[in-house]
Amino acid sequence: MAFDREDAKLAAGLLVAALAALAGYNAVRARRAIAARAYGCVMEIGGLRLHFIEAGSGMPLLLLHGNGSMAEDFKWSGIFDEAAKTYRVLAFDRPGFGRSSRSRRRWSARDQADLIHAAVGRLGIEKYVVLGHSWGAWIALELARRHSPSVAGIVLVSGYYYPPPRLDLALAALPALPVIGTVFRHALLPLLVRHAWPWAMGKIFQPAAIAGDFAALAKDVASRPSQLRAVCFESASMLGAALSRKASYRDIAVPTGILAGAGDRLFDAERDARRLHAEICGSLLEVIPDTGHMVHQSAPQAVVGMLHAIAGRHAMSERPRRRRLEPCAEEFEAGPASQRFQAGDK
């Protein structure tokens, strides 16, 4: 028995040492990944460090990335630089992602909407357009709901507006648990994420081609233990939304553009987009064929086109001498490789 106890102690010691070594390796790799992106602006607000990149002039445009991503996502897609020709563009690392920190508070979509609104207010911005991808689309909707006088319009890309209960959401939220989740996140999960990265890229991009810049440059930042913590908490938030009463967006009253990939393999994005389009009167909808969840990467020209359309609607509303049409009576011309529908179409 003594021999067995000694063996058990030795095995436990070796396991702890191995986990500590893995955690140390992941920490070094995480520091290198984030140090390579030490540019942009940093603001201390809401008890955290909020990082963003900015360029251009004109109507302010806020870019909000999805779960697991970062502000540079919009740089790699080309949307940031293209939009900066017309707008004052600010792409944010949301709490816990990229170079932004994340405190232990819940940081729901509402919390993040209030944080972003306060941040741009500190920069002297009173009116802005918001473009949100995936989880960022939830925040754009909350900005439109909670701060509508400041929101000139929203563009929603691949949003998950009506999440059903899903086993994968529950599993993704488990590493947010204390103690064992913390050990797993720091020692093993980064290795698993890097190993599964090619599969994950196929999952979010296909049936479109995988964007090489995103696949190559995002991996080390996305697999950092701190960012994985944010991913797990946001997955838990999605699960909570799925288990609560179903959301309604009929109160959204700002110009709204909705885009979805017809081939999205994470969820039925087209179905969610059409349902949202039916709820928000006057909204514009574009379904991109042969495209997955990363619409902004695979079809950036469609996203920028929708952005211009929504900004144009706001500009028209600011012209008091011009007769304004009822939103539901307006039409939107279809692009050559897209399907656009007006609210109320069947």
C-alpha cells in the first residue's frame, strides 16, 4: 500500500508539473502573439482597458467583431481600409479579446453596448453607425435599442438572433468554470484550439474559400487563455439567451441592414436573418450565396455596399425639405450576386 501511495504521489506530481509546463509555454506564446500587435489606441474605461484602431474621417463607424475574434478581423477582410475612405472608422477589441482586458463581471451584450457608447462619447462622438458581426450583431442591436438617439443605423452580419438550446454551447461554456476550468483553459485548451484550427476555419468559412490572412494571423491571438475565457463566457451567455424567453426586435427603429451567408454551417443564419427582417420594419436583407459564417471576409464588397445603403438612409432622413417615404414602402436594388428583400416580402 505504501508503494501504491508513493506511486500515486509521483504520478500526481508529474501531472502537476506537466500542466504547469504547458501553462507556462502557452503564457509565453500568448505574450508574443499580443506583443506583435502593439498598435492602435487604448482607453481606460468601465474598469478595463479598451483597445481600438482608428482611421479615416466622416460619419463615425463602429466595427464590432464576433466571439473569438478581434478588431483586426476587419483589417484583414479589407472592410476597415475601404470604409475609412468614407467614414471615421473605429474597430474595437471587445472586452477580453485582442488587447482589451475583461473584468470578472458578466459583460452581457447590454453591458458591452453601454461600454462602447460611453467610450465613443468620451471621444466626442455623438452620432454613429454600427457594424456588428456574429456576437457583435447582438451588441449593435442593443446599441440601437438602448442608445437610439446616437445610432444613425446598424449593419448586422451573420447574427445569431434567436439561439435555440444547443449541446455545443453548453460544452463551450464549461471551461469558464472555476478551478478545473481555469487549469484546462491555461494548460490544455490552447493546444486543442491550435490543433483543431484548420477544422475550425473550414467550419466558419465554407462553402467559401478560407481567408489566408485570418487563418494565419488570428490563431495565436485566438488561442490565448485570456481570450478563451472570454469565448467561454460569451458561449455561456448565448446558452442563457437560448434558455430564456425568445427575443423580439420589433422595437428597433433605426435604419437596419441584415446580411447572412446562405451556406452558414454554424447555424441557420439565413432563417434567422429572414425572421429578423420580418420583425424590423424597413430593414434591408441580403443573403449571400455560396458563403458561410464569415460573410465580411468572403464578401466584403457586399458588406460595404450595405453599409453605404444604411448610411444613405440616415442622410436622407436628415434632409427636412425632402418628402420622406414610409420605411416599408422603400425598395432596395439587388446586386448582381445577391438576394435583397424589402420588409414584408414573402
